[in-house]
Amino acid sequence: MEYFINCNSSTLAPYTTPLDEVRAAHLYRRLGFSASAQTISDAVGQTAGALVDNLVDQALAAPTIPAPEWADWNNTNYPADDDLARQMRRAQIEDFTATYGNAIVDNELLDRMSFFWSNHFVTQLSTYNCPGFLYYYINCLQRNALGNFKTFTSEIGLTSAMLYYLDGVRNRGDNPNENYARELYELFTLGEGNNYTEEDIIQTAAAISGYTERGEEGCTQVTFDPTEFNTDNKTIFGQTGNWGYDDVIDILFDQRPDEIGWFICKKLYEYFVHPDSTNDDGGIAPQIIDGLAQTFISSGFEIAPVLRQLFKSQHFFDETAIGVIIKSPADLYFNLLKETGFTYDDITILNMIDSCALIGQEFFQPPEVEGWQRNRTWINTNFIIGRWLTAEFYLQRFYEDNPEQFRDLGLELSGNAGLNSNNPDEVAKPIIEKFVPKGLLTDADYERAYLAFRSDVDINYYEGGTTPSWTLLAWETGPSQVYLLLRHLSREPEFQLK
């Protein structure tokens, strides 16, 4: 697949033109996991400023997933038999996975962001394998997803999931473990080698020691043990004192605001706008990131103002920003759910999450602390075949469950053409353009898609005469034609983009 060079020359000035269908769909594909035809239709004609403010406000006000009854369980709450206890934990994690999957589909920006942060503040479920730890980790991601990044950084480092994953539970004052201190700077706030030293890491590890109390019952939330804390003076970024955990966060954000601002805003830019922020071809992405970073720092590291500025900008809505990011596995399946509006249940969600793992994106289990590398890494020989086959599998399942929902989708997307036209190409085109960001590349690509759509209809039913004798509404093959068209599109390169 062609890799798109970033040639976007637009600025952060507000995009004031009323949204057309292409740009409304672009916003929803990036800001959430796409949207229904009706939602896109409702957005057409609105201004980006009003719509984005509404969507950000909704995300800020959205509730987090309620605590399950087992959120604070420890080993005494599980069966004494180890096999039974493991089965119960697996069932709890599966239930919570379905709950979080539904949240990702339903909650637009809130859980687009919580999912983004799960690939920034990375943990691996296999390290701790405790349902309660997983719940509180996701809860932290949701609560802070659009909030204050300094608060977020402080809170995520004290979740039991993170303390286990990056060895905080083994960071004792007389024998510091440097793992979390290193990743705090390298991956979470500053970027690799960006204005910190090995001595800063060593001193920071001593300052954040002591979060080692795990109880004796297993799955007990980790707490601070003052006897395990290093009470010596530490020097971090030139500041000396008997620093503890909170001091480390204060010193980091006081002494390195510019580095934090650039690192985080660059990551947001590459996730939401274009995977290439280097602009070797003359674009202005570095200036865009500078502008976002200024907003981030001046707001006291609030995330929401950065998102408002970015999503309202001419840069975000520039033609060159549309359809240039390769869908993640989660995008591939969840966008399909949102864009078709087909009926699904928790089993569908869990199956799709399992399919994500097959093609490189295992939920709660990024491959390494650097997270999924995204974009071009989603496409290789094995993964692209897996994407094709699994997309076809879900389309087939939806069709077997209820073929009429394909007719309904076709009618919703094609409008009057679906009711009255005797030209199937006129019916097919708006369906095609719903599922690819900027249409298909060539006329030949469209012709192949039209052939897929026509395949179940005898040519005599829609050729000749001025009175339509073929309509999507009336003809019995309507559902199968929409199904065959979607199956064809699922293998098109443009279908893999957002």
C-alpha cells in the first residue's frame, strides 16, 4: 500500500466552512470509531467549532464504567481450588473486556482517548492477571482521558497494574529498581534521551521507592510502605531534597514543560492527523505541534483544549489529512459496526476483540512497553489476509443473522436512487463512498465495485425502458447485492484507511 507523505500546509486557524459529508465522516472516524449514516447526515452543515465543542463536552461529562462487584476482591473471595479460581478470573476479565469493548464503540471521544492512552501508559495484563487491577487501570484511563496530564501521569504510576508491570512493587529504598523511572521519562513524558540523564533516572527511582505493600491475599491493591522508602536526599533535574513520589511529578512538570508539551502533542498529532510528522516534503507539522504544545503548557497540561484546537483547525480538515491513516484492527471492526448500524451483541464484541489479537492488536496486551507501533505495522502479508477474511466473516454473519438489515442500509445510504433508479450504479455509489474516506481511486475500481453489486441481478431487470423495473427496495436480491458490495469493498485498499 502506498505510504502517504505529509504535504499538509494548512494552519491551526479555525476551519469555518460548514462541514460537508466527507469532512463530517473524517471527524467521526478520527475522533471516535466512526458513526452511523444518520449521525454523519446530522453533522453536515454544522461548523467544526460547535460540533467539536459539543463532542468534547460530551466526553468530559461521560460516566466511566461502574466498578464491578469484584473490583476489590482478593484471593479470599475466589475458590480455594486454583483451577476454579483461574476460571472465575478469566470469566471476570472476559465480561469486563466486553464492557470496555462496548464503551469503545459507544463513547466516541472518551474511549477513543482511553484506548489511545492504553498504548501510551502501557501495561500488560499477563504480568498481573488480576481483574481488579485491570478495572482500576482502565478506570484511571477513562477518568483522565481528556483531563490534566500531570494528574494523569501521577495517578497512572500508582495503579497496581503499572506498579506490577514496571516493577514498582520491587522498588525498595535500599535496592532501587529503575524500570519505572526510566519509562516515566523515556516513554511517558519526555521522549528517549530528551534532556534527562542516567543519574536523573537513578535518583528518581530512589524517590519513588516504597510502593511495595501487596498484602498476603493476592490481588490486593499495592500501597505505600514507609519502611521501604529511600530517605536520602536526591538530586533530580538539578533540584536537591528528600524527594518522594509527588515531588518527582512536580519537579518533572516544573523543570521540563517544553519537552513534555512537544512529546505529547507530537504523539497526538501522529495519532489523529498524520502518522508522519517529520514533513520532509515541505509540510508544516512541526509548527502545528508547536502551536498545540503552547496550548497544552499554557493551560497547565490540560488535554481537552489541545483536542479542541486540533479538531477545529484547517490543518485537521485539510484534504491531505483525510484517508491517510491505516485503520488499526479495532478501527477495522468497530468502524464496521458503527457505519453499518447492524445488530450486534457482547459475543460479537468479544469475537471482534479476539480477531484484533489475530491481526496484531491484543487488548490489554501491547507487545512491549513502547506499545503497538501502529499504521504501517498493521499491514503485512499475514495481517492483510487476516483483515480480509475476518471482515468477510463478520459481514457473512450479519447477513445470515438478518439479511434485511443490508437492504435497510442500502436504502438509507442511497436515498431516492435506492427507491427509484433503474441504474444500479447510482445505487451503489453512495454505499461505496460511505465506507471509504475519499472514494475509490480510479474509474476501473468503481466499475469493479459496480460489477460486484450487480452480480445477483439479471441484466434485463435494469436495462432498457424509461420506467424503472429494478429497485433496491422491491427486488428480492437487494440485501444480497449490498452484502456482495460490502464484501468486495472490504478487500479494497481504500477500505483499510481512515
